[in-house]
Amino acid sequence: MKKPEKAEQDAKNLIATLDIKRILDMFEMTETMDDPSVSIMRDWYMDEIEKRYPREFDKWLDTDDMAISTLRKLIFAQETVK
């Protein structure tokens, strides 16, 4: 059996290998999940999104619209500029 710290790090490492579209899709899927551990998963997704797109993430947090679709628009608007 894996230690909780090892399992957590493995999960974070896996998330880090995903492309941003997949991370956003998985993050969005957690909105309808009803499990106490979902908040932990959401934190991991948000940490990875913030790491990759700090300005867009902060902008999203400052909006009145906290929908993941809004975050997605901010990120992909930036992606087209890159």
C-alpha cells in the first residue's frame, strides 16, 4: 500500500503531464461530484493551472464569474496570442 504522501505526489505528477485542455476538462468534471475528497483534487488541478497560467488564473479569481468556462476562455485567449 502506498503512503498517502507518495500517492498524493504521484497524482500531482500525473496531472503535471496532462495538457491544459485535459486538466480543465477534469477540473470541470469535479463540479458535479459529491465526495469529500473532491476538494483535494480540485486544489491539485487549480495548483497546476495557476502554475502554468498565473495571470489568467488570478484574473479568473478576480472575476464575478467563477465558472470554469470563464477560466477556459481566459487561458485559450492567451494560447492564441502565444
